[in-house]
Amino acid sequence: MKWIVQLFCLVIPFIGLAQNTKPNIIFIVTDDQRWNALGVAGNTIIQTPEMDALANSGTYFKNAFATTPICAASRASILTGLYERTHDYTFQKSKLQKPYADIIFPKILKEQGYHVGFFGKLGVIIDNAKQYFNESDFYDRGDAEDRRGYFYKTINKDTVHLTRYSGYQAQEFIKNAPTDKPFCLSVFFSAPHGHDPSVQQYFWQSKSDSLYKNTLIPNPLLSEDKYFNQLPLEVRQGLNRTRWKWRFDTPEKYQNSIKGYYRMITEIDNEIGSIRQLLKERGLSDNTIFIILGDNGYFTGDRQLADKWLMYETSIRVPLIIYDPRKQHPSKIDAMVLNIDVTKTILKMAGVQPPKNYQGLNLENFVSNGNVPSNRKSILIEHLWKLKDIPSSEGIRTERWKYFRYRFIHAPEELYDLKNDPLETINLALNTKYAPILKQLRQLCDKKIKAYQSEKLCLDEPENKAITF
């Protein structure tokens, strides 16, 4: 009997040690941060030292993309690991349907023993948050037509910016997390999204007033009239142009808006630094993975546009950094990767088997082994919301080519040679020399669409016309 007790005493600590060796995961998502609004991406103006440090000591994905460049659908894809073509969630949907909500990564981690928290802009309507998260607080910009859109949350009765509030909640979660289980903390910032109802659009904290003050921001790419005039009429008259007039249509407005946009990103970077410092103080930094992802790209005046939604690189390309302190292989990855890859990767890093119907890839091989070859040859890109002011489109991207088409308007197909024309200025779709490539990519697009549609878990829900954008 004595030897059984001794064995029991040896086994219990071993089991506890095994539980504690699972990594903590901190997943940060920014709103409308374009891929190169980041120092490590080559931006010599913006100050993002914490994100740059994580990228330079971890894994920086140079060619990461949002499968759908709009926040609601993109965030649903990030949560479910599925294309919009499959999960069918975007604006004007009443909620994420249950078969898809049942496979979101936080719910799976919670069921597998992780302490799961979420703070900030979920961007997806779900029922009963307690079944998915141990701790959660969902919020986005407020309805006020001024700075109160970003300044309405309080800490100790002091009103603070949403970025500071999300950072504060993240730190409180870490301080109070159980010590006998790993945690997964998601912080989805509302910044640097412009506050649409306001004349000023961009709001930051007073501490950032002097940032970029004496800096001259270079002109946007493809800002000449000819690039705007090449766009379909519906795009030229749509919301992308309307918001350009709000934010970028004069040199003064452009300078003020980009500086505000950059200040808001730097403030997110500040919060990441504070979180990292707290982890170090609590002895957690060596076992905590950081993942930083943008929800979609952003036109900062490029083509005389001011948002996302389209299939151009500026719109679909996003920042992605994975820092795993357990790995000592800093790398910059060339391969095409997707937002839905992050979902599968989070579960695999946690030692949890992802659902078989997840459509992304596991990125651990890049994190462990660096810039290795990828088997992915093409990606589907899409924006399916049927809205007059934001023309819907779909397409295919390979390492060399970009093909896309609009879905509900009469507009030419577009084809770009990304190797020789990375800014996508010359549409080759009407050039007979490229007809075979155009046909091949068109067929590939149709094939992928059919495949992802066949993987739906339930019937699509009709749009709720009462919901406005």
C-alpha cells in the first residue's frame, strides 16, 4: 500500500507539470491596419517597436491575406476557420449560425481546459457568450458623432480611449487568470478604424499629440485621376469614394488623417509593450505565444479610395506576426498565408486537434523551420455582401497572378501580373496574349467557389434588411 501512495505522489506533480507546460496564447487583432502600417514591413515613418520586435524575433509573414476584406466576414472567418463562402456571415445577418458558432476556436479551447478571454470588437453576433468564453466583454466604437465614439469607457471613473481600455482589460485578465491552467486571451482592438459618424474621423490619446507632428507623409500610391477613372462606375460612386472625401480628399485632410491613423496604431503597440512587460514580471513570458493579425487591408487614399472591400492587394493584404518564445528560429516568410490559417494554428499550438472542416493550414512548420516551401499554389478571395454602395467581387491570387471579377455589376474582369506589376496598374484581361491564363484562373475560381460552397454546415440565412451598415 505504501508504494501505491508514493507512486500517487509522484504522478500528481507530473500531471500538474504537463498541464502547466501548455502555452498561453495572446491573440491580437487590429481593425483596418494595412499590411505595411508596420515598421518591419518597411514603413520608415510609423513607430511600432513592440510589433517589430516580435516580428524580428519570431515569424513575420510578408504575404498574409484576409480571405474577405470586410470586418464582419473576416472576423467570422478568423473565429471559424472557414471562408465566407462557407460560413455565410457578414453584415445584415442576424447572427453566426449555431453549427459554425460551435466550432469557433475559443469554444474548443475552453472545452479543452484553457481559460479563455475575449475583450473588444468581436464583430460577430453570437448567442450566450458564456458558452464560448470564461471572461468576455464585447464593444466597439460608440454612436456619438464626436470623440465619444472612442472615449466612453472608464477605468476608476476616468474616461479612457478604447485602446487603453482594451489593454487594461487584457492586463487584468492576465493578473487574475488561474495558475493551474493555460490561458488564451483575444484582444480585438477597434483602432485604427476611423469613426465614421465624426467629421474628425481619427481619435487618439493626448499622449500621442506630438507623434508625427512635424512629419510629411508621402502621397498615396496611384493617386492620379487615371487610376481612379479606371475603376467601375459603381466603385467610383460607392462608399469607398464617399469615405475618401471624408478623410483624404485634400492634402491637409490627408496629412491629418494618416497621422491620426498612425498614432492609433502606435497606441496599440504601446499596449502590447505593457502586456509583454506584465508577462515578464509574472514569469509568463517564456511560455506565452503572441499572434498579431489585421482583420483586412485598407486604402489610405490609394486609387483615391478610403476603405477596403475590393480585391486589390492594398485591400486584402494584412499584417501577421507569430512569436513563439519556445522556438528560436526568427524568419520572414514569403509564402501566401491566410487569416483562416491562424485559427487552425492556434489550436495546434495548444495541442488541440482542429475540426476536420477547418479550411486553413497549420502555420507551425513556418514557425519552427523558417521560410520553407509551401504547397499552397492559389487562394480564393471574395467579398459576398450584396450592397449597392460596395460592389461584391471574387477572384483568385497566385504567387504570380491576380484575377478577379465583380458579381452583380457589369464590369470587365481584371487580371494582373504581380511579378511585373505589383501595384496592379495594367489590366491584362482584355489582352488576347493572356487569354489562356485568364481562362485558367477563371476556371480555378469557379472550382474553388464550388468546393467551399459544398462544405456548408447548414442552409444560408437570409439577410436582415433591418440591420444597417
